[in-house]
Amino acid sequence: MDEDRAESTVPSWVSLKSDHSKVDPLDFGIGPQGSPLKYQKRSASIGDSSCPKGEKKRRTELQTADLNNSVSQGGELQEVIEGHKISLKRRCEHVTEGTNEAGSGTPLNKIYTELYITEGQSEEVDTQHEVRQLERTSKKNIQDTPIKCQDIFKVLSEQQRHIRVVLTNGVAGVGKTFSVQKFSLDWAEGLENQDISLVLPLSCRELNLIRDEQHSLLSLLHVFHPTLQKIRAEDLTVWKLLFIFDGLDESRFSLGFNKHQVISDVTQVSSVGVLLVNLIQGNLLPSALIWITSRPAAAYQIPPSCVDRITEVRGFTDSQKEEYFRRRFSDEDLSKRIISHIKASRSLHIMCLIPVFCWITAIVLEDMMTRDQRGELPQTLTDLYSHFLRFR
């Protein structure tokens, strides 16, 4: 998310339910496909014979004015949602791998390979180096329940209750952020999770930039998603929202779950950490979905009692490793040669469990196999890293 932050301005909006409309209020709810713009008129009392003709006429005129106003604002809000989808698509449809300069991103759908994600995580706390963890994981028979990224909020069995808060763990470079981008892109393109009104990704690294500032949840969205400037407080309370906090391990704000200010109003101002805690605990927007990604070492900051589902990004299976290289290279012969070389080296094959390592391997082997180079292809991690540093 490389867009510049906009100035936070919280516009003042006249409520759709004015004092004049109390007699015949409008019921706004989430319609088909997560649309928040459907409405229906509740039972009217205009036909009450006890009401004088002049009063009935005035109430009818006021109701008609309110209805026309709601339809007009409803059209504006639909445009805002569509604008947000367009903005989100632009931000997510290209990804920057490794040290690529900004603007030279690769189309996500071109290279994205389905990751092996499981529901649940290891019971013990692993203190070994992350590479050793991967080696051990590659040897054991994983019996955890696999789950697709698009389904992390879906109830998959009768034993499960409503899933509101999801915590996703994974080691560095295993694909957590790519999963967030793919989820967001699929929603923006209308392919998945269309029951959600708004998907709102927020990078913890970017949130660090305002950790010393005071914000309301509404102004926070205005800052990081400028296309939502016209969104009002009442919209946030009735729509189905998904907040994605990516990279909890990179956050520099404290999360005090035991002692903190209780906030239930989206216009109430506080620190970013306090807003996040209240969102997770359900004090603020209790119906909103929350997705948090983190490296395992930082996941402890979220109390287990606040989490409905824990998932773990395991990286690539053996077949997914091969799919990655086939998708990356249009030259079928080159992809076959690279896959064959990786399979011949135990250490390289194990490390390709991590998608970012697949990228490093692809960079090095493509260069060495497509131009005349003397010497053997790298067989160890040290050899591979040495060649990579020469290119970058």
C-alpha cells in the first residue's frame, strides 16, 4: 500500500433520520451481495383518521422529501463503494517482489499460487530458527485441516460458531501479505466474499506512522482510504465490514487488553492501539470482521479468548512449488530444468517451501540457465545467496 496518506477531514453529514422522519422511519439494511443501499418503509401511520388533514399533508410531504433524500444519498454511497473497489483493485493487482522498484510490480494473478493454509497451529511454542522449523515441517505428516484463503471466515463444520476474529500466523516470506492482497483483489473484482460490504486493509507498518496521533475509527479510514471520505458514522454501524491488520509483528503501538479505554463510538478519538483493542474485543463495531496476520513470535499479543479461528500459512507443498515455477516462466523447458535442479538439492527443495525463497531461486537459476556461465549451478543455500547478491 504505497499511496500517500490524505489529510483527515471528517465531514458533517445530516442524518437520514431527521426529527421530521421519526413518524415514518426508513429501515436501512444490507441487501443482496452485501449492498447497504436497500431500504424498506416501515408501517406508516399517515392514514390515521385522528390526524388533521393539514398535518397529514405536511407529514406526507416530509416523508416524500426524506425518501428522495435517502435515494439520492444512497446513489452517492454506492458510487463511493464502487470507487473504493477500483482503488483497492489498483493497489492489489500488482505486487512488488523482493527489491523491485515501485511501479515495476508483477500482476498478482499471473504469479499467485495457492498457499497451503491450515486451521489451527502447533500447540507448542517453537524456539528454533525459522529455517529449522520449516525443515521439520517438511518432514512430518501434516494432519491439520486445510483451508482456502477465501474461506477463512466461513463456518466449515457444525461444531463451529460464527467466525468474527481470525488470526493468521506464518514465518517471514511465507505469503501472508500476498494472501491479504489476493483476498482483497478477489473481493474488489466481485469474485469472492460479496456478502461483505467493505474490505478495509490496514498495514501495521503504515499505522506506525501515526502511532503518536489521536484518531477516531472514522477519521482513520479517511486517512488510509481517501476514497471513503463521504462514508458516515451510521454507515459503519449497519454495514458488514472486514478490517485487515496485516503485519502485527511490525506494529510499534502497545495493545493493552487488560487495561484500556472502552470505546463504542466510531467518532470517539483515541490512539491507534486503543482503537484496535476495542475492535478486536467487540466493543467497537461488534459485528465487524477482523483479520490479523503476524509472525508467530508476535501473535501472543492477541489473547486466545478474543480469537475465533487461528490459521497458519505453511507455504508451498511440493506440487505448489512446481506450479509456482511453471506460472512464473512461459518457457516450459526452462521451468522444467529449474524444477529438476531444485529436486536434486535437498536443501534448496526444503527452502522452496517459502515463496520468497522460490523467487530468489527463480532469479538466480533463470540468469544462469539463459546465458553462458561457467561453473556449476548452486547446490547449497550459501551458493545460491552468493549468486543472488551478484545480481542485486
